[in-house]
Amino acid sequence: MSSLKGMLSGQERLQIKDLAEDTRLRWARKGYCDIFAILDSCSLLIRKPLESKTSGFSTFFEEHFIVVLNTNFTLGHERFTGAHELYHLTYNQDVLRRERLLYENENEEEKKAQGFAAEFLMPEDGVKESFFKLVGEDVKTDKVEVRHIIRLQHVFQVSYTAMLKRLVQLQLCAAKRYDFLRGYATPERAVELQELTIQEGKDIRLIIPSHVNSISDEYLQFVRNNFEKQKISYGKLYEVLEYVGKTPETFGYEKPGEIE
């Protein structure tokens, strides 16, 4: 979301809040708290730079749920997208199985997925507690500054913009401050935001793209098994591995016609 439009109504937010809390608790009981680790456990996770402008998408292929995240976006943005896709994997499985692919669009489920990501990564009680601790109980909502958002985004490991929106939603930051504060997240002010982040004693990893190129070990094994069982051709194997910067030779497979 590039603005405050598209936020859930009060009743919808309460429903999504309950779903996010239930989902977070379910994974915590299994020992998972990092969004990438969670996605890797419940899907075949691919993280790589994509030429398209999509932040990521979920699909269903060969009886596997697959999540692809675009690492050309900032790490904080990518983590939020991951939580967004977790909503689809958890609550839209039937649609995924039927449609095979879910892209970003403006339907109700997308709004819910966005709301879920905010509630999952930035739970209300935690945000309020951290706000009063790191910003101060006496700071008025119309006095929230860039440095305050930076401090909080590093607690919850999200993007600057996602943290700002959450503060506005929870009425910790005045809505009239949004456009001014959001301006620091524009490409034109990227260097300035990085400098302010360093001044706060934080690293800039959350506000720059990671450009990570990684693939789930389970997915690699899945592809290799299909090739070894002759369910896919060498060409298809090469195509899939090339997608994540690897080749069949990496795993000891020789090109047909070159085998002695």
C-alpha cells in the first residue's frame, strides 16, 4: 500500500487480529518466530530478485504450496510480503489449490492479507509497549518524528512505511503527520533515511534490498527427485535451477549426450 487507503474497517480488523494472534501462537508453539522460517516450513520458499514489480506471490504446483518473494524490495518490505503470503497459505488454501496462483490485486482477501501481515508482525500490545518505552509516554501523536519510527521498525523488523502506517492505525501517530513522515521513505530520500538510521545506532539492512537468491532445500530435493524419476527433462531441471542461480552440474548431473 502506498497510502492509508485500503485499511480494514474496525470490525474487520478485530477479526483479522484474532486470526493473526492464533497463527502466531500456533507457530510459536512449534518454535518458529521468524517469518522466513515459518514460510520455509509450510511451503517451498523462493527468495530472489525479480524483474517484475510484484512484491511476491503464492502458487500451488505438484501438490506443493510455493511462495516467491522479490528481494529487489527492501528487506523490511519483503518480510511484510512474507507475512501477507502466510495469510494466503493459511486461510486461502482452497482458492490456491483451485486457482493455482495468487497475485497482488485489490480484492477483499488482499486487504485482509495486508491487515493480517500488520497484526502478525506488529501486534498491538507489543507496539504500544515499545512505543511508550522507546518514544515516551509524553510524546503527543502530532509530534512523532522519523527517529521514533526508525527505533520501532527495528524492534519489529519491518519497513519504515509499514511501521508508520501501524502507528497511525493504532492512533499513536496523528494521521495528518503521515504524508510528511512517509516522504522520508521515497527513493529520492533513501540516502537521508539511511543516514538517520545510522544516527540512531541501527544498521540499514531493513531499508535496502537484500538481493538474496535462495531456494528451499525441500524444493531443491523435490526438483531433483522429479528429474531422477524422469518426471521432468534435463532442460526443465536446468530451467528451474537457473531461476535461482544454480545448474544441474552443481548437483553432479551431466547433460544428455555428454555422458560417456
